[in-house]
Amino acid sequence: MVNLRRLQSQDQPQVLAIYREAVRGLAPGRYDPAQVRAWAGQAEADAPMLRRCLERGWGLVSCDNNGLPRAFAVLDPPERVALLYCHPHFTRQGRASALLEALEEQARRLGVGELRTEASVLSRPLFARRGWRVSWIEELRIGGIGFRRFRMALPLGRPEEGSGPGA
């Protein structure tokens, strides 16, 4: 069973560390060293863009048995999965799947008709397994380094009867 809870402001240092470690630990082999450095660098220094997303968005963390965050995900805005990262020592435990499912459920409760995201080469298979479809492939630059990512979307059904507003 995966333990999820709402992302809190005091979680920011831990989730920024998860972001960095996920990129450094999972991206090599799929991305070259310059890409890994540029991507992980997004969580360095003050990480203003990531911090704004964490503060503005609706997020969840997946915690270990000691209550420590090991993965996290954020909707920002409500129709976009902006962040989904898992520490490399805690992958293949259902954390990312549980987080993504919970974000999809939250978006349904908010009345979102379709969720979208920009998936990396790493996260694309997870999204695809959950029924997300590639809308288009885009090229972007992070720290002057080129990347390819996948714009993906998932049509959402109506909220289930009896489900109340989000927490």
C-alpha cells in the first residue's frame, strides 16, 4: 500500500532533493550527461520556477513507512500534471502510479474534462500505461541544452457519484 498525503510547504526541500536525485539517478542512459546536468540544475540554487509550481499547484507526496516523502506530483494548473518525480531508491513500488491516479481523480472532482502533461522519455511509458496519448512531440531547451518531450493528454470522465470536493 502506498501512503499519500497532501504536499505541504515544509516539504519543499525534500521534494527538490527528490527531483534532483530522480534526474541524476534515472536519466543517465536515456539522456546524455549535459542533459542530465541541465535538467537536475532546475532544482539547484533557489529553484524559483519549481518553487512557484509547488506553491501554486495542488500536490501530493508518497511517503515511506517513516512518513518521509519519497515521490511527489503536482497539478498546476488543475488541468496539467506539472511534476511527477520519484527518488531512484523508491521506484517500482507503485508510487508514481498511485500519485498519477490520485491527480487524475482530483482533476475529475474539479470538473476538468481533459488532463495534459509534458512527459519525458522516462515518464512517457507510465502515462501511456494509464491511457494517456501523445498529442505531439516537442523540442525545448533547458540551460541551453536540447530536449525532446511528449505532450500527452487524457480525457477524463465525470466524477463518480458521491465523491465530494477535494481536500
